[in-house]
Amino acid sequence: MSQQQTRISTGTSQQQTRISTGTSQQHTISVPTYLAVFGALMVLTAVTVASAHVDLGHFNIVVALVVAFTKATLVVTYFMHLRYGTNMTRAILVSGVIAVFLLMGIAIDDLRSRDSQTYMPFIGALDGVRPPDAPVPAHPPEE
């Protein structure tokens, strides 16, 4: 088995899962730990469903994002074994999270600036009224 492959073996007598990343160090994650993480994910899923049926106003999105972030952290840490990953793997994860936050920030900024009066043209132009001191065209458009 090369160093790039990952081997997972489950022993029934030991009730543990061993993860070998091709190096000399092995990490052991117990089955009760996996079951606890699974239980936490199920509880968080129930919280998500319950919060969808309760009107919390603007806090619905906050609850949904906190629950989603917590669930993603549990999955990445335990099921994807990032807890025992290398620093390069963690750096790649952090850069991806930063990119997501940047894109969300750009989208939120775009949504917030849509109702701004800064980019609106002269309001009277929609009704055919000219702004003050506007030159009159030589040939008015024919209708």
C-alpha cells in the first residue's frame, strides 16, 4: 500500500477503528466516539427541522447557519479524519472556508446595495421630466 492510500480496519473484538495514513503513526477512534458524533448529528438535524417550523424572525437564518457549521465541523473532524490530518490538509480546508466567506460577503454586499439611492438615475426621467439645467435635444424623439 502506497503512502497516499488510506487503510481503515475495524476490529470487532476491540471495538475500535484504526486509521493508517501510510506513516508510522496510527490513530485510533473508538466506535463509541463515532456513535456519539452520529447522535450529535441527529440531534442537530432535529434542531434544524424544529427551527424551520418556529418563526424566530431574522434569527432563523442564524440558527440554520450555526447548526450547519457545527454539523460540518463534526463531519470533517471525525468522519473525514481531519483531526489527525497534516497541516497542509488543514491549510487547504481553512483557505476553502475563507473563500466561501468572501463569496458570501460579496453576495450580501450586493443584496444590501440594491435599494441604495446612490446608483439611481434622475427619478423624474422615468416620467419624462428633465433634470434642471439639462440641454434640450435639437430633434425630440418621435413617438
